[in-house]
Amino acid sequence: MMISTFIVHSENADLACYQEGQGPLLLLIVGGNGDSSRFIALSAQLADRYTVVRYDRRANARSGGDTGAELDMAQQGRDAAAVIRAVGNQPAYVFGNSAGANIALKLTQDHPQLVRGLIDHEPPITDFLPEAAPWRAFFDRVYDTYLREGGEAAMRLFATSFEGLALNADAPGDQDGDFERFMAHEFRVINSFVPDLDALRRGGVPMVTAAGRASGNAFYVQTAHELARQLPCPCIEVSGHHLSYATDAAVFADELHHIIETLKRA
């Protein structure tokens, strides 16, 4: 299907957006380094069932914004809300992966009227785990490595926490952009985010967390289960690993569609 491109202006940033398909609105929120091109294959697989919209997060890829500014989770949520409003007057189903899953939670927490249902795939919210201290120490060590040795060395260390997927020598497969900027301005904010569970409950948005069968007991699987337990909401097992939405898009798209159908009934 034809992909249409458009710009959404949000708080001094021009957000590059991409839309294809027809049907209920589905917003895809990307994780580290904010480049929505990682959703190209998934979007194509879903375009026969949904109006799929993806966007490059501010100061990433083809979007504008202050590349020296610290990531602001509330602002990230407002950016996503601005994209939904720009597409039309209907709320969206929202899928977020990794850091994008945390941003999707912030969007849903702060703007529940814009979210029809949320699928939160392997969100890195370790600070509310019962055994959070070792992970906090690990993330601090990653950041200290960045300060001493630079972004690539830090990302190699961070990569040791991923399970079930082949990683290159430099970084996890979803971190193929500007390591220096990601480590300087996004990493610590993303990995210290904890959602407001009371606000999510009050918002009443149907939601699930999702964890890949191949992801083992990675920290983002632990947090998917813990978030589901505390809300509570279902934690759905899906095929593959942290990046299977890109590497096995056809299978992942069918599973995502099935989950959305269950949210519709909810």
C-alpha cells in the first residue's frame, strides 16, 4: 500500500510521520534511538487491517527538536498524543516496544481519552521489580562506561542484558543509530521511568503487556510480568524476541492483530 508522509508540529519539534492502510487507527511507538523505519515491515503487514501510523521521535532520525535536550517522558507522551490528534478524531490502539513501551505507558497514563487499547511489549521499568537494586547498579555501570569509554563500549555492555536474539559487536539490534546521543540524553531517563499505576487504573484503558517466548528471563520480560501483576492486566506470550516485530513481521503482525481483537472485546 502507498505510504503517506506528513509533519506534526509539537512543542518546537517537527515530527516526521508515516501512514498507510485503512481501518482502526494503530499507532506504533519506537524504542531506543527513535527511528520508526524499524516498523516498516510490521506496518506493511498490518495495513490491510488498520490505519497504521508511525513516527520518528523528536530529535531522532528525520524529526526535528533539540538534540542536546534531555528526554522528557511527559513531553514524549504529548508528542504521541499530538500525532494521534493530527490523524483524526478517533482514539488509537497503541503498540510500544522497549523504550517505546514506556512512552506508550506515559501516553496512556496522561491522555487516556486518546488510547483505545494498549499493547506494551517488553517495557524496561526495572525500578519496581522486587529485586531492582542489581539492575539499577547494572544500568549505572553502563552509563559510567559511556562516560569513560564512549557510546559503543556502553552499548556493548548493555547488550549483555538482552536474551534470545543475535546481537552485533557494537549494540543491541534496536540501537543502530547515534549511541552517543542515546546514552547522553535518553538512556537514564528511559531506564528510571516508573508508571503511575493508579492513574493507569483510573484511566480505564484496556491493556496488556507482552513478552517474547525467546526472550527468556531478560529484565524486560520480568518487568512485563510485574507490570501485569500490579495493574493488573494480562501478560500475553508472543513469539520471538525483543525485536521480532522487525525480524518476523508477518507472524508478529498476526499475533498483534489477535491481541487487538481481544482488547476490542474488553
